[in-house]
Amino acid sequence: MFREMRRKKQVLSIEDSIAVLNNGTSGVLAVSGDNDYPYAVPLSYVYHDRKIFFHCAQTGHKLDAIARNEKVSFCVIDQDNVVPQEYTSYFRSVIVFGKARILNNEDEKRSALEILAAKYSPDHEQGRLQEIEKHFKQVCLVELVIEHMTGKEAIELVKAKHP
């Protein structure tokens, strides 16, 4: 169903791919947008238990697109160092494919929001819980269940790990 990566030597392990997702602070969500144009939007997220969670307003382009087609992809770039003298970049990235859904159940929504808030404000539990309460009714939470994940890095990074 999903394509295999052509450059197999550059494939990241599942563990390394998960590390990229855990370390990243932003990614790009791609959906099937209006008039069949792709729509890709950067956003903050959290990876947890083979799922990506993000929050957004209760209406908008990405929610309309998800309502029409739940299949999405999400990309995180961990490293992108341009090396001009070598005419290349030393990169590491992960892309996931899966199905997105709006969390309507209040318990699911609160749990995902707490996980997301803990990622970005780990040392301020009381403050983040107050913020969640303050905005809970207005915020929308989306869950992306990962069906397929691939990570890839520049061949130069592969060679550096295995000289």
C-alpha cells in the first residue's frame, strides 16, 4: 500500500524516526485541500503512542479538508544543514501517513491537550492546566493515527555513524 524507500541505506530505524518526532517542535501537515489542491500547513504537535496530536481553531481550511478526506501526511525535519562546498545538505526527516480525526469526546480531548501542553511547558504544570481550563471549550484537538512512517537521512550522516 505504501511505497518502499528507494535509498534503503538512508532509512532511519523506527526508534530513530520516533526520536525525530519526539525532538521536533513543529511539522507540516498535508491534506487534500480545496479544489483538489494539496494544502500543507506548519503546526506545533506532540507524538504519543503512535499518534500525532495538534490543536487548532474550531473552523478552518485544514478541518474542512479532514472532514472531506481523513487521509493525511505529516513531515518533521530534524536537521537540514546546507554544505555549499559539497553541493548538498546533511538532512534528517520523518514523514508519517495516517488518518486524522477531530476529538469530540471531552476526556480524549483533555488527555491529548494535557500531553501537548506538557511537551511545550514541562515545568509549569499548574499554569498549563489553568490555560487548558481557560481555552478548553474554544480549542479543537486533532488526532492523527499513524499507519505508515519512514525516516531518512543524508548518506553523509549514515557514513559518519558507520565509518
